[in-house]
Amino acid sequence: MNLLIKLVIPLVVVGLFSGCTATSSASYRTRGSTGAAWQVQGTWNQASDKVRITIDEAEVIAGKVGMFSTSKTLTGKYKNHDVTAMLSRSTSFMGVEKMHCIVSIDGEIAANFDW
């Protein structure tokens, strides 16, 4: 019985935290650019409530909405371009949390993520 408990509890804990991260990605090309599109990626860790935005694998924005808030705007810079992530969290009547994130670069929408 002790062996079973020693195996099951760690597996349950790992399962709870590993299934709580959602990732989405989009391509974005700046106005007038003829170069390669930037790869915009957003990740939301539901357990920690942390949102992370990367562009071409460089972290640009990282932050949380906060326990008592439903929305927040986070800002960062990438190659001298202003990057904004507008976050909005909602909870369904069944208790399921969702996060909506609009990423804009220099005021132009670059990605729209729903987790």
C-alpha cells in the first residue's frame, strides 16, 4: 500500500501541473517588411496564471492578470517595436477558466490567442 501511495501521489501532482499550460502561435510581418515573418508565441500557465509572449523565441512579455482582476495590459519591446498584450480572463458557470489575449505590435494586431 505504501508503495502505491508513493507512486500515485507524484503522478497525480505531475499530471495536474503538466496539463495546465496552453500554447498558441501566429506569424506576423511588420508593415512594409519584405523579410521573414516573425513567429509570435503565447503561453498561459493556468496553475500559476502566468502569460508569456515570445517573438522569434525571445521573451518579450511575461506577467499575470492577478488573483482579483479579470483583465490586464502588459507591454514590452522587440527590435525597437512596441508590443502590447491585452489579457482578459473569464470563468464559465461550470468553473472553467479561459484566457483571451490580443497581441499588438506598434498598435497593429499581430495575434489573437484563446486558451
